Amino acid sequence: MNFLRLACSLSALVLAGATLRAQTSKNDVLARIDRSQATYTELMMKIWEYAEVGFQEHKSTAALQDQLKREGFTVQSNVAGMPTAFVASYGSGQPVIALLAEYDALPGLSQQGTPEKKERPGTTAAHACGHHAFGAGSVEAAVAVKDWLKAGGRSGTLRVYGCPAEEGGSGKVYLVRAGLFKDVDVALHWHAGDRNGVTTGPTKANISVKFRFRGAAAHASASPHRGRSALDGVEAMNHMVNMMREHILQDTRIHYVITKGGEAPNVVPAFAEVYYYVRHRDREVVREVFERVCQAAKGAALGTGTTAEWEIIGGVHDLLPNETLARLTHANLEQVGGVTYDDADRAFASALGRNLPGGRPAALELAQQISPLRIDPLADGGGSTDVGDVSYAVPTVGVHTATWVPGTPSHSWQAAACGATAICAKGRVVAAKALALTAMDLFTQPATVAAARAEIQKRRGEAFVYAPLLGDRAPALDYRN
């Protein structure tokens, strides 16, 4: 009996020692990220200044790749037919843990880093969705984990995937389609936001498409009977789609902008273009509604004496949650904690708040809190992301952090303004730390990796076969032109 008690005591001591060493190791990594904050804030701000839109992020991707090369990563550029995409690798063997990095800006939201609306000279684009912080923060986390792997002589492969054109270009879909995630065990990602929490999804599947109408030009007053208006085709199509909204599932989203409507009022437009998004959490519903929208285009062309053709620009799956990874990541995010405002942050938030919807920000304390973990596979996500396709290829988890003043909507000039502040930099550091700690756990917990893999297989179902919603088209490298 005494021998048994002694053996149990020794086992407990060994376990306690291992736990202490693991926590000490994590503390070392957190301290390493703290020491390197200035480097990655500078990198983040470079990309904010570049504000390059989808598939045109040449300077942004170069900045990220150069930093990874300096830190000892092997970088493969121009992958999957996308000149601004890359895969950076460190180490060898299993497991293979991937971090995703984004860096594309949004058009039409030019903004300086001020709490009042003020466009930046020389650019019409801005990082109104925080991808400048996303790219820099993922590299920041990867470098910290690389140093930990190297210091401990640990095996395993760490990768950073440079993912262009998330905003409508579906960059990650081409990476998945090209098989670049085939040997990955787990993928980690994060996103800017106004709160801190684990992203559990699901998001909406999405097909984006440009419809192009062609007619015949004529003098709009002297000889309108000789003309066939391509703009009439677009407007007739839009009217039919708007009537369709009553007869589709009500949680479907259809948005459009007329990107080309003619040059002069006295010329019947011979060409017009409208850019559509069709979204729903069920990708089969997206396919069905998309086909109905195409039928509306055909009918509009027939009724206006024009012709219509269309090009699928992008298509993404919904986001598949992974509870195993979510619980692990949530614990690490809670250890890291949220964003603490200083006097300068509060002053900026107060000034910006007067320009937010409703005229005031949400409670600033929300930036410091970690949202409770809620995993609801039936929840209806608001937006879409090409991370969805990654989540159907490998177990995937992400976090969102308070890079914006609470209450700030994404895709707004206010979000772009926050992106140039210390508030954004602090939120980026929270994300980098949470991802780094989670990656460390995955490198040392093969049972967790195996459980995450078993969960994705169960959620996908045995009959699942991946088929990208954008089909076999090449990357739409000119979709922002």
C-alpha cells in the first residue's frame, strides 16, 4: 500500500512538473510576442498604407514574405495561379499546423486614421475589414511559435498561407482546390472585430457573379427606336430579382451593384454590367437561387432585345465549426485576455463614437472581455468567408478580437480609421497570442488533433465530396478592375 501511494505521488509530481513546464513555455512565448510588438505594428501599418485590393496586393504580400524569410521560413510564391498568394514553411514532419494570413483591402472606403470621416489622398481603397492586421498578426504568431519549436528541438511543420482576395475573390478556394491543404492537420485563423471571442460559425455560403448585357447604341433623343439599351436589361433583371425575394427562403441574401450603366444620358447604353452576391448558410440553396437569378437575366435580355452573359467571380462554402478546437482556443484566449484602453484610446473612441450609428460607441469595457463560448451549428452567420472552404478540407478554428471600438460596423470608414490606431495594434497582439498558444497545444497534444479530425469527418458526413462553388474557373485576377 505504501509503495502504491508513493507511485501515485510520483506520478502526480511528474504531471505537475510537465504542466508547469508547459505553462512556463507559454509564458516565454507570450513575452516574446510582447517584445516584438513594434516590429509587427510597423508591418501592419505598411499594409494599411498600401491598401491594395484583391489580387493586386503585390507590396503587401512582399512585405509579409520578406518578414517570414528573415525569420527562417521557406517561402513559395505565386501559388495556385495567384501571383500574390504564398505558402511559407518551417520545420518538418507531423503535425502540420497552418496559420492563415489575409491582406486585401476594400474599394470605395478611403479613410485616414482619424475619428472623423476624411478620405486619404491618392487612394479609393481602405482596410475596412482589418486584413492588414490579420496578415501581420498571423505572421507575428507564426514567428513566435517557430522560435519555440526551434528552441525545444521539436518536430512538426508550421505553415503560413498567404491568402489574397478574401473580399469577393475567393483566394483560399483556389488554395484548397489546388490541394495545398492536403497534408495539413489543423488550420488557424483570426479576424478583426469589435469584441473578443472564438469564431464558431457557421457563415453563409456565397456565389458572386457579374452579369453583362449588350445592346445597340443610338441617339437617345433623335433615334431611340434604333437603340437597344443594355441598361434596360440590367434594370429589368434587377426588378425581377427583387420580386423574387418574396418567394425564396427569407434568410437568403441577394445584393447587387450596377458597375457599368453607360457613359452619357443622350446615348443608349450598348453595354451594362451588374455585380451580384447570392448567399445562404446552405450552399445547395445558394446554387438553386443562383440559377433562378440567371433565369431572370435571360428573361430580361429577351424582353429588352439585348443579350446577357455572366461570369462567376467567386464562390465560398459556409464555415464548418469544430467544437474540439473551439474549446481549446477559447481557453487560450481567456488566458491572454482582451484589450485594455489607455487615455489616448478612450479619447479616440469617444470622438469616433459621435460618428457611429446611434451617435455613441458600445460600452468600451466589451473590448476587455472575452465573449462566452457558444457553439450553435444552427446559428445563422452574417457574412461569408473563403475560410469556409478550408474548414471543409481540414479542422479549422479562429478567433476575432477587438481591433475596433466596440459598436463599429465592419466594411465602414470607421473600421478603416480604427485600423490605423493603437487599439487595432492591441487587438492584433491578442489574436497573435491566442493563435500562438493554440498552435503550441496542437504540436504537443496529438489526441486533440485526432479528436478534431474525427469531428470534421462526422460533421461533413461520409458522403461528402468537395466541389468548389466557383467551379473550375481560373482565379479572377482582374475582378477589381
